[in-house]
Amino acid sequence: MKKACILLITAILIWLFILVKCVDFQMWIPTDFSQAEEQLTFDPQERVLYYYSSLSADGKIAYNRILAQIRNHPDEIEIPVLSEEEFQKMFQALSYDNPDLLCMQNESQIVKRGAKAYFVPQYTCDRETCNANAAALESAVQEVLNGVPSNADVYAIELYLHDAVCARLVYETADGSGYTAFDALVGGRAVCEGYARAFQLLLNRVGIQNYLVTGTGINATGESEGHMWNLVILEGQHYYVDATWDDMDSVAIDRYSHSYFNVSDADVQGNHLDMSPSDNQCIYEQYNYFVYEHLLFAEYNTAARARIEDTMKKAVQNGEKTFEIRFTNSEIYAEAFADLIDNGEIYTLAQKADRSFLKKYSDIMYVQDAQMLTIQFAFV
């Protein structure tokens, strides 16, 4: 009996030894991800995955495996072996393509064991909190989307979403927040990254192709800082949209402009620098706000003043308290500004537009953007 026990224990130990060795040996056999190539185009919303599209084949496999599993908060996810450069590019793509991905921190790592590699995520919160935040974000998104005008064309839908983002948000951050679509649409406070991700998410949901652009923003006083905005594709044409710079919280909490709505490379070449990606082919004007709305002036004369008067009349009749105009060059802009503002011609035009104007409003305020050659007037 004693001998039998010894033999049994010996057999168990041998099997354990073999098992351990086999497991250890398996670590040195690379995982075959060839079958995963069939999933490289994983995208249930059929939207533009700009950063995903630039990845290597293994980078795309890693991207898809992580995206498919990350919301369950695993400790690690096996992925193909990537170089440091490939890994960083893949991680950026995950972040920049998926504004509704809330659970990952900005820093994660890849761990190698033998011939295998594992993505080890760092989470911003536990799974339950992440799910609750995702649900709150979805509710906020649906609230915005419920207001999309019925039977509207793609330009009108994009304009509505831009205005909704500006109207809901205040430019502000505290305690490291303000960088996500959740901070923006649920919390109502964000920096440029939060604005851009919120707009990206809403555009994704209505099927308007877009992607994030990063770079350096130069404000009117010449100060520079890291910046993020959107590239939007309408009927194959590329445009920039900077909802952050269109929001006018510093002027009035409920005011926003369209100076940076569907603008071109030429429009922003002086204040949006070091772009990544750099070649975005934003060379179009058809869907620029001022072109599309017939608010762009190539001259300032009697006819131009009549157009401004008509624009103001329509604004008053529609119950709108603001209207904007833009000029094609700095000389015309300066001439118009001197006459409308310095000489007070805007008040004369207001009286012509509506004789009871001064009974309805006590004053006309303005905000100028000399870089973009725009002036916004507000009735107060």
C-alpha cells in the first residue's frame, strides 16, 4: 500500500513537471494570428478609421483584439508582437478613432513572455463605473441626436451638431478632466480635446466621415499651445472644424460663432500649425459657413451694405440675436470695420432693417476675429 502511494505521488509529480514544461514551452511558440486577418476591417458603424488605416497588418490585428475585449476590463490581451513604434502608433489609433472608448488611460504597455506579447491596459476606473459612464454618455449623445433636423442635408446636420457642442460646453478643465467626450457631453466642461472628441462622436453617429487633427494653435495675442480639432468630409471634400475656437465663452456663455466651421488650409495657415496628419487636402470652399450662407463679402460698398441690412432684417424676423459676416481680404475687412463699427453705420443699417429695432434692443455688440476676417454682431 505504501509503495502504491509512493508510485501515485511520483506519477502526479511527473505529470505536473511535464505540464509545467509544456506550458513553459508553449510560451516560446508564436501565436498564429493569420486567421485574424479576416477581421481587419472590423467596424460595426462603417465609419472612417483614419488612424487604423495607417497601421501595419499586425497593428490592425492588435487594434481589433483590444477594441473587442477592452470594455470587459481584462488584465491583459494577447496581441501580435509589435515594435515599440508599431505599438505606440496602434495605441494612438485606438484612442483617436474611438471617442466613446472611456476606460483606458493614456498610458498602457506591452509585455513579452517568450515569443508572445500581451497588451496590459491601465484603466481610468473600475468596470462598473466605466459602464455607468458609457451609459451616461450614450444618453447625452441621444439627447443631442434627437434634435437633428428632419430631412436636413448633410451640411445642415453638421452645422446643427457643431452648434449643439458649442451650446452645451464651457471651455474649462479641472483635476485633469476635460479631455474626453464624456467630460464634454455629460460634464459640460472640456478643453479642445474634449470638444473635438465630442464632435467626432456625434458625427460618427450620423454617418459623417471625420477624423481628429492635432497641432499648435496660435491665438490672437500670439500665444501658442497644443491643440486638437476635427477634419470633416462632405461629399468627398475635406474641411477643418474647430468648435473650441468657435465657442465664445469669454464673451457670453451662450454665444458661439462659425469662423472655423468648414475652413481650408489657406484659412488657418497662420494659426493652426504643425498639423498631424499634415496633408489633409482641405482646399475647398463650397461648404464653408460664410460661402454657403452667402455671408462672404468680396467688396464693401452700397450693395454690400444693402446685403448686410437684409441679413440683419432676416435675423430680427427669425428671432435670432446674432449674425456674422466675413470678408475676402484684410483691406476690405478694415474698410468695413471702420465704417460699421467706428462710424456707427451698423446702427443706421439696423434702423433701416427694422424701424422698431431700438425699441426691441438696447444695443448692438460685436466680436471681431481679424485673423479670420469675421465680425459677429449681437443684439442685446
